[in-house]
Amino acid sequence: MSRAKHLLILLLVSVAAFIVHNRTILPDIMECRNLVTAREIVESGDWFVPTLNGELRLEKPPLPTWIAAGIEALSPDNLGLQRAAAGIAAMMLVFFFYLCGELLTRDRRLAFYSSLVLCTSYSLILMGRTATWDIYCHAFMMGAIWFLLRGLLRDGRNWGAFLAAGLFMGLSFLSKGPVAFFALLLPFLLAAGLFRIGSLRGRVGPLVAMTVLCLLVGGFWHAGLRLFFPEQLEAVIRKESGAWVSYNTRPWWYYWGFFWETGVWALTLLSALAVGYWRRKSAASRLEYLFPLAWMAIMLFLLSCVPEKKPRYLLPILIPAAYTVGYLFRCWERMREEGRFTPTDKRIFRLDTMLIAAVVTVIPAGLFFFLYRPGFISVAALIGLSFLLFAVAAWLWHAAVRCLPQHFLYGVVALFVVAETAVMPYVGLIANNRERQSIRGVREMPVLEGVPFRYDAADDAPRVEIVYEAGRKIRPVALTDSAAVAGALPFVLLLHDPADLQRLPATGAKVTFVGRFDDNQRQKSAKRYNERFIYNLYLLQKDE
């Protein structure tokens, strides 16, 4: 199959994985921070110094927020389009991943298999459907790695490739600082040095130019902040660097379950880690197999050395992991074609395939209990979905019995396409709070148009999800200070407890109850249900 056909198939699978039905789940705290900042950029017209709920927002480099602000200016409050931009970044990562695999291994089929594994991996799908910063920095860095490889592996000085690598590195830094440099690029360079990939001979000039361009593109925003907001920038640097060693700290072995980030491919990845066994299966496995293993091991070691650990920090490990799983599929395929599929190979293959097939077989029962019985889905839709899932399950069982690697891979891809195009619309019905009375409703109240929102300065600031849903800044006011209250009139006051209204001083203000709003995204029975998302709103006006 040609490269063009491979890329077309990857495009279609990526659209299903990252774009289709991307509004199903409500935005999380990270998305809300990004989208509120983007909204305030558009409102203020200040693109260089972003704010979050009226406060300087210098913790994150601005490129993803600039992208979000551009979309906000074109199509206000369009969550689907915001997430589609992140999905396009995820597609870019997948395409550069394919091109890197093709360039490194000279095996287009291996690059294709690995790319299908990548775009059906849990963590990438999650980040590709989320309007935050992580996907952008790693997508740009994947592009930088491809251009860097082109510069190192092809004859000549390749100025264009190195300059493009520098540009993409700068864009990565402008997306999330040094994160992708430490988590993705540095492990790649160390592994490439270990396997002596490429040559630096005669390329010092292009490498210097690459570095200078990276610094210019990635550093101009920070340089501007250093010039105009030195104290605020220093405070942010101290805060962010301190968080790496004091916030959300975990033991060094916290990432031992890294393979779960691949989702459905977890067991297959574990199977592929039997280095001694699979190394003997192919004479051409040095770059196909051992290099991505080394890349993954170095990455895991470096990430484990950082005290602050979160599951989403493992996103870049999917890249070498997908190459490793892709190699396993290619190895199985070669062994079958050459008649070298041993009984042990078949047992490993069938274990991986049958486990997934068994799970797919029982999914229709889950649809019955969680969707049909509560009344979320019609009988016809249940029958149609069950038919599709049983067809995928039958395909996977056939692949397991006959030991057909391609069928196994394509069956899993088909499963994801069915899940993302046909099942995803119903996921929100289960995950989201069906009794939610969002503060978003105030946007439709003409009487509140243009009226500032306030909260009692003695209370904690509203969570950013509330700020996002309200569609405006929510600033503090000293509720016990009569002069401050009188000077702020009119405004809408947010209170958790209606009894707190008794603290309001005698200002002669007219108080009108607006409503009670609950922005909990989970059901009341869920552990994550939190009273901090519940507010009573009052309109305070001068009594004429």
C-alpha cells in the first residue's frame, strides 16, 4: 500500500478518534482555564499578557491559548471547534509519527501499523479530544524530531530541515515550555546517540542555526515578560519550579503501570517487552525494535526522576510504545508468512486477541444495562449497535483462532471507529450530571446583561469551571465593607450559603434572588460531587 493510502486511512481513523462527537463530555478544569483565558484575550484585545478571571496568567506559554483565542474570535463559545483544534494537533502528531517510522525503519507497513496503534491509544485519544496544552507541545516536537531526522540521515547539510526542526522546537516551547524537550526530545536524542543514528559531520552550522531559531521562536514571549513584568515572571518561575518538587509528588515507581496509558494495547505492549524472545525473531530488529525500547526506557527513567507525577505526563511514552507494538504486529506477520509461527507465538497472540474479543462480546450487555434500561437508547439503536459490536467480536475471534495479525489490528481499529462514531453520543448521558442546573443559564437572562459578578472576598474564589460557564469574570468584593459594596453596585453576588447574605451591611441595596445553580458534572451519588460547585445568586441594585 502506498504512503498516500496509508495517510488517507490514518486521516479517517484520526477524524473518528479525535473529532467526531467531541462535545459529549463537559469541559474539565484544564480546558476551562485555557478557554477562559482565550475569552479574556478576545475581550481585552491584549494578546501578549493573558489573564484568567482578571488575574495575570503567566504560568503557561501562550501558543495554545492564542489558538483558542483565534477560534473564540471567529466562533465564540464553540467547544466543539476548540476541541477540534486539539484534534488537528493530534492528527499532526500521528502523521509525523508515521513519517518518522518510515524514515527510521525503511518499512512503510511497520510505520502504518504503529500509527494505527498510536491513534487508538487511550491517552492520545483523551488529549486529542481536550482543548488544553499537552497535545500541542508534543505534536510540534514530533514534527521537530522528523525534520531533525531528515537533516541527520540525508546527504548534504540540509539547512531547510534543520531550520524547520528549530521552528517546530520553538513552537513546542511556546506551547508548554521545556516539557516536550525533557519528556520527548531528550530521551530520543539519548537513544539516537546510543544507536548512532545520523551523523553530525559537516552539520555544525545548521545545528547552530536550528538552536538559534528555536530560542528566538520559543523565547520571545518570555523575553517580553522579563522586560515588562519581571517580578510577576519571577514569582511564576518560583511557583512552577517549586511545584516540580513539592506538588503532587509521587514515589519513583509511580509510573510502573505506564502500559495502561495505551488502553486496549496494554497486554500487547507487555507481550512486546519480552526483549530476549522477540529480539531473536527478526534479524532486522535493531532499529525496528530495540531503538524504540531504549527510547521508552530512557523516557520512563527521566519522568520517574521528577518528584511531581501525573498520569497525563505519560502521554509522550505512547510514541515509542506504539512503535514497539507495531514491531510486534510486523513480527507476527513475517512469522506467519514464513511459516515460523511456533506454538508459543500462537499462545501469546491468542491470549492478546481473545481477551479483547471477549470484552467486545460482552459490551452489548453493558449497553443494555447502562443505556437501554435507564431509557437512554431505543430498541432499534440497541440492536444496531449490538450487531456492529458482535460483528467486530466475531472478526477478532476469527483472527485469534486463525492467528491473523492484520485482522487483529484492523478489528481493534474498527472497534474504536464504532465506539467513537456510534457509542460516544451516549457516553455523556452516563458520565454527566443529568440534574445539573448550570450557571450558564444566566447568559440568557436579559436583566443580567452587562452586570458584573462578585463573590465574597472572605470566601474561596469560584472554581474556574464556574467562571467558564458564567461567561464573565467573577471578582471579589468585601461583603462586610459597606463602602465597597455600595461602590460596586449593581452586581450579582455568588454565595454558597444563603445565610451569608446576613453579613451584607446596610447599604440600602435592593436584593433580588436570581436562582440556585449546581455545576457539578457528576451525579450526587458520585464521590466527586462537591458543594463548591453550588451557588445561590443575588442581584444587588441601588434602591431607587
